[in-house]
Amino acid sequence: MRNEPRVSTTPPGLPEQVLFGAAYYPEYSPSRSVETDLGLMAEAGMNVVRVGESVWSTWEPEDGRFELDWLQKVFDGCQTRNMSVILGTPTYAVPPWLARKHPEIAAESSDGGRLPWGGRQDMDLSHPAYRFHAERVIRAVVERYASHPALIGYQVDNEPGLRLLHNAGVVEAFVEDLRKTYGDVEALNEAWGLAHWSHRLSRWADLWEPHGNLHPQYDQAWRAFQTRVVNEFIAWQAGIVREVAAAAGRDDQFVMTCVAYDVPAVDELAVNRPLDVAGGNPYYPLQDHLALPAPDELPDTAWMVTGTWNLIHLADRMYASKGAPFLVTETNAGAAGDASVNLPAWDGQWRQAAWALVARGARMIEYWQWHSMHTGIEMHYGGVLPHDLRPGRVYAELARTGAELHRAGSTVAALCPDAEVGLLYSVPSKWALAFQPPWTPPGPYAFFRRVERTYDRMMGTWARGVFDAAVSSRVLHDRQVVPDDLAQDTVDPAALAKELPVLLVPGLYAASDRLLDWLVSYAESGGHLMVGVRTGYADEIARIRPEVKPGRLAEAAGTSYQESSNIATPVPLRPGDSAGPAVPPLELPEGASGKAWVDCLEVVDVVGAKERAQVLASYRHPHFGRFAAVTTRVCGAGRITVVGTEPDPATGAALVDWALRVAGGARPGRRATAPERRWGGSEAVRVSSASAQDGTRVHVVHNWSWQPTHVTVPTAVRDMLSSRTCSVGDSVELGPWDVLVLAEAGER
């Protein structure tokens, strides 16, 4: 879908061009020449650095003794070179003197033990002693540099929400929050079902501490409260920074934080509400992890997202955080990971990834970090400069990218990416499925993934389906379409159905009646609603719904189930055999299968309905063969399709392609599974289209493979990175791991 360009919402301090740079830590290599570093950055087309966020003990080496002048030469050097600076508040890593003087600020873990000092984010960020010292250093640092002309914005803290805090003060605040929510213990007993296992409370003092809690409604409330602690902390810091900056006469600087999207105590939507622009840290393995067609098996890479589709999906999540263009505050420079994960890019891949992020709305690409460190836990994370501190292959490729971004200019800043399908994301469902996951992924990081990545695995199935179908999605948060505040209006379902004719809803486990009813309204208004496993199962506090599943969607879908099952090995799918309304057939790919999970779907009669649901696919299995795998039914002016398993990648792509065809036929720019494609090219080619703020249509064309290929341009374009123009039908070559950035001719 061609999304209309939106009114510019450029936050204060952000220039009308893509910022391009690196996190810079001259304090880690004090013998290194700042002038040399900044000169090399400028030659590489870099125009921004982020500084200062990691070194509280350098800013304040002793209690109350500040050393604030050491970054002056960086600020001045940047100003001389027309480079900008983002200043970080150093609150996420406390200095040893503070830990020594105030051991009570140490974070407590889920087993009730106090975390020893020696890492980072190992403090209770709500503790008054910590807050006193944090505010003091924030004010000192910001006051020192707020008026400097090179300073365009602030990053408050860094990757907040790494830990769930079990400190006594946090638990007491949680209990007080429950008092305000429920009023008395009887209301809490009823809401949470605390008769189970004799958990019924007689007074608030009976509420047990969260250490080892096994009650899911407790955990859902606890996780929500933890994110509110983090949200308040970030908003508190932003308020201090804005106050100090205003006193210095500056109202032209933005405030943001950088989000790591899989830490347990961050709500990526809510934490960004009080900030000017969203920022995030996409890390991903390179080499064959970005290849298309994707290899069948790839080695485990721990905490990074894997696969080209996941890189794009993470960019779309960053855009969704504020529904606007975003900042990439950290991303791969050299080989990102640790000593056991070394995957430096193939030639061209750093450039590809940068343009992929820009195409999805990034208005800053900032690498972590400028030069590789020689000491510390992160010394195996490669920087733009390697350990010998000499420009090499990484520097050369990033310099090429910097030159290209400069040439493309303001047109590619703050792009509004096209989308044909919506992908509904639910942080509350993520919490609930982390506490009681339907499956546990294998691998050396299985526990971490079980805790935080079950839901994202479900989302990844459909994000890959969208990507493999060669279409684009827009991530929408459940609370963006149906706000928690009942006084706020919901998104008009008819308007969204017109803009995004397909809405994919996997794993919406924890959802209010209001949200589920809105989903039905979306379908009734003409949208094609496609729901995946675990959707509609529980209410907003993770209580299992007493009706057949998928809960309030069952009647409108004409499909329900009472049983679900894990499956150890994939179960083959076969075409459905039920008569039904005339819709294009779902063409299952060879080897189509369901994996991990089966919801045992059955078609049901709906009172007053003219049509029953149609079975599009079922299982080749002696037991599961009696159940439907995929059903679809007309719902008002639209349709609801229920997918009762996790589809394999090819089947996921086929389902997305089919859903779009049913919703309105082939759409401009969409590559269908049939050989006829608007841009042509091999299966390694993907095109991301977007609208610039000035209305220019921009198409970023990738070849994610070693094999040279070509595309046939469907409209007159000019290459933004060279002087050539192309007419309709011209063939344009792409080399291995290559990118084209094309603007429709006549647009500037």
C-alpha cells in the first residue's frame, strides 16, 4: 500500500538529513588522538557521535567531586567539522564508590539475593539514595554542555529495563499500586482467583513477595508494574534534562532513550511516550544469516535477532514505538557478539543493512562503536576501527555508505514506509507467554528465550511470512488501536481496514473484551483479520476465558476449539475439503506443514449466519486429521481467517499472499508467489518503498545474495546514488549484496 506522506513531525534538534555516526568513547583509549578520530569520522561522512553515557565514574570519580571538562575537545572538534553530538546521562552503570557507600541500592534478584556490584544496571533505580546521586550527576553533566552549539540531543540512561527488581521498596510500591487498583483484598482475591492453593488473602500483609511466585495473575501485574517503574524513571530523567537545558536557553534539543527490545522490564510503547523520538538498538548476525533464500539451518547467535526478515521486523517495531521515524542508536559495526560469535559482514552487507533501516524509517544510523576496545567484557565487539585502530574494510564500506547518505540528502530522512498488512503487537501478551510459554525453544540460551522470546518467536513466524511474500507490514501495538484509558477513542476500524486491508494477529493471549470486539469490528468493516495460535485465550490480566476459544472471536470466525497440543515434529498439511463461499484457493507449497503447536479447530454453526466457515487446510495425521488447520469465514464486509498452527516459512508466505488476494487482489508493488512480479529479479531481491516528507516516492532495492541479478523498473526513476535515469521497462543490474536507491522520476 502506498501510504500518504505525513506532516513532518521532526523532533527538536534533528536535522533534515539522516544522521550517520558512531558511539565514541575517547575515555577508553586516553592516548588516542581525538583530532585523528574525528578527522577520520568526517572523512567517512559521519555527522554525529554519541558520548558520555557509560562512564559515571569518569564524570564523578569521587562522591561530589566532578570532572566535567574532558569531553570539551570532542564537542569543539565536532563543531569545527559540522558534526553533531548526542550526550548520554551516565546512570545505568554506578561507580564503585557509590556501591561502597550505599550497598542498600543494590538490585535484588528473583531469589531474594542482592546482586553483587561488578556489572551494569545492578541497582534499584527507584531507591532514594540512588536517585539523589543520579540527579546530581545528570544536572552536572547537562549543565556543563547544554549550551554547546554541537549538542543536538540527549540519551537518558541506556537500554533500560534489563532486570526485574525485587527490592523491598519496589515490592512495597507494588502492593500500594494494587491497593489503588483493587481497593481491598477481597476484590483482589476475586480477580486473581486466590482460592487456588490456599492463596486467599485476609489483609494486604498476606500478599507474598514475588520471589518464586507461581501465580500467573500476580506475575502479569508484577510485570506491568516493573515496566511502570522503568517508565517513570526515564520520564523523571527526561524532565531533569529538559529543565536544565531550558535554563541554558536551549529548546532545540531532543530527548530519547535507546531500547533493547528483548529485556524483561521495558514496555517499548509506554517508555517512549514522554520522549521526543524513539531510539533502538538492532543487533543481528551477518554473513549467511542475511542470505536469501534463507539457509535451512543457521547457528545459534544468542541474543541477536536472526534472519533478514527479523532485521526488517525490528525496524518496524522501532517505527511503531511512536508511530514515526526513529533513531538507530546502536547497531553492528564489526563482528557484534562475544568471543564465541564472530560474524563480520560479507562485502556490501553493512551498506545493505543501513539502507534497509533507512527504508523502514530510520533517521539516524549510529554504529557501536567507533573503535574496538582492548579491555573489558565488550572487547570482542568489533568497532568501526579494529583493535589496531587503523581504518580497514569496515571503515571503507561505512565511508561509502556515508557518502551515499549525503548524496541522497534530506529526501531519505524520515521516510514513511509503505505497508500492505498490519501486524498487531502486544506487550502484555509477551509477559503472559513468558510466564507460561506454550513451548521452549532449544539451544544454549533456552532459559532466556523461554522467559522473553516465546511471543517474539510467534511474531517472527508471521514477520517472516510477510517478508517471504515480498510485502511490507506496519507493526501496531494493541494499545495504539484500543487504548487502556477508556476515555480515549479507539482507532476507527473502518479507516484502518481501508489503509491496511489485512491485519495479522498472532499470539494475542492477553486481551480485553474491548480489544477483541474491536478486532471483530475491523473485519465487519471490510478488513481481513487473520489470527494465529493462542489468540483470544485469556483476558487482560491473563485469566483464561470461560468460553470456547478463540474467545470472543469464535462466533464471528465460525470456528472454535477446546483442545490444543504440542507437536514434537512438524505435521504435514493438506488442502481443505469443506464446501464454502467462493474464495481464491489457498495453494499450499510443497512440504507444507504445521510446527510446534496445534489448536484443534472445528467449524461451528453460527445462529442466523448464511455461511459456515470454510476449511482451507487440514492435517495429514491419524489423529489431528479430524481437525482444521486453517479456516476462513465472511464477517460483515470482511473476513476472519483462523490459523491453528505455526506454519512453516513457505506456508506462512502463502497464507499472507492468499490473505492479500482475498482482501482485494494484486496491489501495486506487491510481489506475489506467482512468477509475474512488478520488479522482477531473483528470489534474493526485495524492494522497500516509502514516501518522503516532500512526497517523493523512494524505492530501496536489495539483492540479498552472492549472485548478480537485475530488476525491471516499473516506473521512470532516477538513481539517487548516481546520475543515471531509467525509463519504464529498463533493466537495472544489482551486484552481489548490492543496493539501489531509486526515486520516481520528476520527484525531488
